[in-house]
Amino acid sequence: MSFIKEFLTFNKRERNGLFILSFIIVLLLGYNYWLSYSERNIPQPDFSEFENSIKEFYLSNPENNSLSNSDSIPIIDSIDASKNVELFVFNPNSATDEEFIRLGLNKKQIKNIRNYLEKAGSFRFKEDFGKLYAIGDSLFAILNPYIDLPNKETYYTSHKNTKEKKEQERFDKPKNQKPLLELNSADSLQLLEIKGIGPAFASRIIKYRNRLGGFQKVEQLMEVYGMKEEQFDLIKTQVKVNPSVIIKININSCTPEELKNHPYINNWNIANALVNYRKKHGLFKSIEEIKKCDLVNEELYLKLAPYLTLD
């Protein structure tokens, strides 16, 4: 007990210190109470003038989403479910107020659209309509499929591809391209102007053309003696043929000698077989009738038919 009593006993100096400390604590509590009371009674600042300044700034700039002139700036992010909403394809540049109302827009939103058109002139892309201050993201997502305007990214990608394609076509087009030479009417000097044809080949081409009666297609150049694929690939892009000038053999009046001289027959047996068939069965009524001769197969018929006539 004496130990506890001694511990709780203060001398004069210690009692003075406790008194001063208690006074300071009471003083701080009172100050804190007074401060909180004063803050509750301080008037709140008026930001209305600042908000009006911001609004006037946006209204003066069509690029800043063309705000309406209403007292408050509405951000409406959905269609009014209470209305009889009808979704249809529309162009915001030409749609009427009635059409906007049918789409579920209110008067403030319509006024926002009209302000934009008055200041900016028109909407070029769907994204321009979506940037309007009165059209929120959710509403734009609903209307986007029905807006009759191009998507900005798709528009520029498409035009870029078209431009690149035209540039590529212009690049690929040979400069100062010469007109194609017609093989059935060309002489040896004209043939020498073709890259890949020398004097020897010019002579061979004309001789083979005369035996055929004319070229029916460019690929027949491969039948000219000595013509190789690499050479033909070079020549074929420089020439063309006119099949209408081919000299044909009258199958109803020709002699075996005339038939035998044609490159696709070049055989007395076939020539005689055709003439003998005509003598036995009468005049050919169609070119296809030559296939009735045993020596004329389908392959020979297809090659020979363009060079035969009944008249």
C-alpha cells in the first residue's frame, strides 16, 4: 500500500504541470468545436457564372459538339422507352423533326442536331453524329446501324484501296505500248518489229500461215518449226489474230491434193478418204459430217473444222 500511495502522490511542481496540460487540452477541444461550427456557416461559392462561360464557349464553336441554347446541357444516353419508337434508315442531314421524333429523340436533341447543321453544314460520317453532346454512347450504338452515312474508317480504307489500285494499274501499264500486230495480214518487215522474231522466224511464220490459210489463234505460232515456249511467251503479248480472214477449203469441191497440202492433214490417206466419202455419199451437209470418215478422229476434227467450208 505504501508503494501505491507513494506512486500516486505528486509534488507541487508535478501538480502545476498537470494543471497546465489539462488547460491546454481543454483549450484545443474548444478551438476544434468552434472551427467545425464556423465551416458549416461559410457560404458555398456560386459556380453558375463559370458554367455559363463554358456553355457560351461551346456554343460559339460548332466543332465542340454544337450544344443547345437551353438552360441546361442534356446528355441523353438512351431512347425514351415511354415513346412509340420506330427504328428506320435515316440521313441526319435531311431527316425531318417528325422523323427524329419517330426515332425516339426529344426536342433538345433535335435542336442540338439543327445547331450543328447550321454551324458545320452537314454530317460527313456516322461518327460526326455520334459526337453530338446530346447523343450519348448508348443512343449512338442503337442508331448507328440505321444512319445512312459512311463509316469514317471504312470510307478512307476503301478510297485508299481504290487509289492504290489505280496507281498500281497506272504503274503496271506499259509506257508507249505499241498496238498489237495482226498476224494474218503482217508482212515479213512488220514481223521483224516484234521482239523475239528474227528474219528466219519471220519467213517460217509466213510460210506456215500460207499453208494453214491463216492463223485461227495466237497459240498456233507454237506449231511453227523451231518455236520454243520462252520465245512464244515473249511474242504472244505483241500480236493478235483476225480469224475472219482465214482462207478456207471447200470440202464439197476440193481435190485430194488441196486437202493433202494442209498442215493438219498432210496425209494422202486422209485426203483420199474425205474425197471418196463425198463421192459415195454425196455432198457434205455439215462440216461435222467429216467425222464419219474412219480416219478423222475428234482431235483432227477440232483442228481442221475452222479451215473448211461447204460453199
